[in-house]
Amino acid sequence: MKTVLSISSILLSSAILLSCGLGRNKDTVIKTKDGEITVNNIQEAGEQIKEATEDAEKRRQERKAKGDTLAMNYKDLQKYLPDVAGYEKDGDPEGESMSMPGFGSFSKAEQQYKSGDKTIDVELLDYNQSALGFTTAATMFSMNIQMENDSEKSGSFDTGMKLVKGYEQVFKKDNNATVTYAIADRFMLTIKSRGSNDADVLKSIAKSMNLAELSSK
């Protein structure tokens, strides 16, 4: 929740800067009570957010025109859950599918893994045609946001995959980490580790998954 609030403050500060005609420097530093957040070229990032939002809506309408209005069944979504080297599955995969008038279709699949005192959680969401969805989060990942304070280092990163945006959080004191992937403005992949804050390990897990197939849907 703290990170979500921090990102919201970035967007609010960005809007203020843009309205004042600022944010044209290569790097703009926004100071908060938790530290400093650097956003590379806020004005350009704002334009990227607008473009990303429009593209997301275009893809949603294209899926709707083809009759693709429901999220994948959670059992089908579970097929994309990975094996994790050095870890064993902690129980069976879980999941659920849901459809609500006015909200859209939603599906979730998740699996937990363990290795001694270390754990990893993988959660994959499909929010096809959801009126709320995660478009806001996905477009925020388009901004080159970087934040660091005494307890956390986080920021967006290049996934190297088309239509896949990434955001990572490294919790220094708690020795945990989280990576989140927004996939084609439809799927959201979240991988969390406890007992290790090596985000690169989590990224390697994501790369082992068939995200290219998901991004084509």
C-alpha cells in the first residue's frame, strides 16, 4: 500500500509540474517524506502514459469485436504457472474465475513454492474487459520511475518483451522482493519472494514462463 501511495503522489506531482510547464529536464527529482523519486523527463512520460492508455483501450475493443470478452478459465491460466529451480511446490495451485455485470470478467491462478525458510509466490491475473482493470498500473510502468529510501528500492524496468512492462521492488530491511509485469494490458503477473531480495531471480522465473503467448491474446 505504501508503494501504491508513493506512485499516486508521483502522478499528482507530475500533473502539477506539467501544468506549470516544468519537467522538461532530463531528470526531475520529486522529494517525498520517504526519500527521492527520480522520473526521467516527466513531460515525455506523460505523453507516453496517454499513448499507452489509448493503445490499451484499442486492444480491449479489438478483443471485444472478436467476441473475446471473458477471462481465461482459471484452470487454463494455471497451465502458465512455472516450475522454479531450487524450489518445490508448496501444495496444489489455486485459482478462481469470476464475472460481474458492469465490472467484467476476472480470473486468477497462483502457486506457492518453498526452499527451506525461503518462499516464492507466483500470481497470474486475467482481467479481460474489466471496466476497472489494471490499465492505470500498466501505464504507470511506462514512466521511467525510480525510487529509493532506507527501506526500499523500486522502479520500472525494461522486460525486453513486446507489450510487457515491468516494475520491481526490493525491500532492504525485510529481505523480500517483488516484480510485477503488466502484459498486453490484460494480464498481470506478480512474483514475490520472502527470505531473499534478489529481484533478478524473480525476473528469471518470469522469463521461463510463456509470456509471449499471453501478450498475443
